[in-house]
Amino acid sequence: MKQLTFASASYGMKKKTTRRERFLAEMDQVVPWSQLLALIEGHYPKASGKGGRPVIPLERMLRIYFLQQWFSLSDPAMEEALYDIESMRRFVGIELNEEAIPDETTLLNFRHLLERERLTEAIFAEVRHLLAERGLLLKAGTLVDATLIAAPSSTKNQAGSRDPEMTQTRKGKQWHFGMKAHIGVDADSGLVHTVALSTAKTADITLIEELLHGEEKIICADRGYDSQTLRNKLIAKHKLDAIAWRRKPGNPLSEAHARFNWLVAKFRAKVEHPFRVLKRQFGYQKVRYRGLAKNAAQLFSLFALVNLFLARRQLAPLQG
């Protein structure tokens, strides 16, 4: 058994449990650690080489990586947080002054490993499989939507230019520079079953077929997906069309179409919940990396964790 320091013993005797501690305790229960570790284990180094530092346990590195996603921390900020915050050290299993805290380079190398081996996609797929096993993904219907994620537009960087894989688009009267995250969501549970990424100027409707798993009977979307071609495809595949109608210039919506749009808006409200958790709960407001590939890898991790957070009430008793 690991011996506690005086500081840790004193921390354990405090009277109040913080929101961060409650959150980490909940997530510790619902993350399928053994399954995710099995996905990564074959790619993780067993030794650091002759004369090198001991390899940090894989579970510790995965826990730290998840902390970065939950609290929107860069590699340097994560290293400092582990020195500063006892609840985070307890979550990853580090006793201060007794064990080494991974430095920012170690965290960077672990992230690069996940990106290079496309392990974040595997993590998302494993979480989706868990949810399906628990009966939380019923596949009767799919809600689709996309959200803009901002990217730095400044050219004051080492490359002296904006990210060439990010573009700008106008939403209403405002211009945005960055990328788009597209998701397909289970109509019953509101959990994400498919994730796709594009540059900001890509029209939402372009990726809709990538967001469908093929077994749904109904597809629900906002007016950005309004297309007669798409509606005809859905009819040909015997799928119900719950796509809102777009008002054409000089041709106002009929009363029937306006009523239909109101019903669609109520039905598709669940698709906004993952975006709320992503942006508000996890603080993912702006891209951290250059290029779509690195940001796509992070998005798969984020949406896997979004799903676990949204389903934590249903999963906790079964995992505990």
C-alpha cells in the first residue's frame, strides 16, 4: 500500500468535497479503463531504453490525457496543475514528493502516440460499443448537426501565417475562422454515434451521409440540410424526413411548413446537448493545434468523454 504524506493525509481530512472532486469521482466510475488500456497497450513502450527514465504506467498517462480534455489544459498547463492540485494528483495516483510528475514533453509524446496510431478513434468506438451494449444507442433515428470551432486568425506565430487548413465562413452577419465539428446523434438517448470534421466553409449538408449509420428510420436536421436532392434520397431509402424547411427569398414558409419546423426544433433539441458539454462543461471553445488531423484526433477523445458524461447516471451503477 502506498504511504500517504502529511499533506495528503491533511487533504483527506478536509470537510468539503469540491465540484472538481465530485466530477472526477463520477468519471472514474464510468470510464471503461480496462477496455481502453487494452486498446493502447500494444502501442505503448515497455521500456524507455538503456539508461533512460522508467516508463510511466500507461493508466497514469491515460488519466492525465483525459484530465487535459476535461479541463482544457495544454501540456505545460497540465504539468503545472499536477504540481498545484491535489485532487488531480489523486485521480492519476501520484503522491507528491514520492513519485515523479510527467513533464510536458512526456505528455506531448503520449498525445503524438495516440494521434499517430489513430487510437482516439478507437477510444471513441470502444465507448460507443459500451453504450450500445448497455442499450443506450437504439439506432431508430439520427439527429445531425454541426458547430463552428474557432481557430486563431492571427499571423503572429512561428509560421507567420494562419492555419491553411482552417477557413472562414459567415453565420448570419458575423464571420468566423476555424473548422466545423459534425455529429450524428442517437435520437432516443442524445448520445453521439458518429463524428466528422471539416474546414469552416464546408456546407453542413456535405457530410450528412458520413453521419448516418444506415439503420435509422428517421433523420432529423435543421434547415441548413434542406435539399430536395437529399429528401429524394431519403424517400428512396424508405427513411422518414424530419429536415426543417428553409425559407426562400421572397417566398415565405407556408403555415404547414412553419408548424413542421417548430416540431422538428423540439425533436432535434437533443443534438445540442453534446455541443453544450463540449463547449461549456469541457471548455473546448477554440482549436489548440494546427491542421485538421490533430484536431480531429482530439475531437474523437472529447466526444467519447462527452458521451460518458451524458450517460454517467445510467453507467455508474453498472460500473461500480
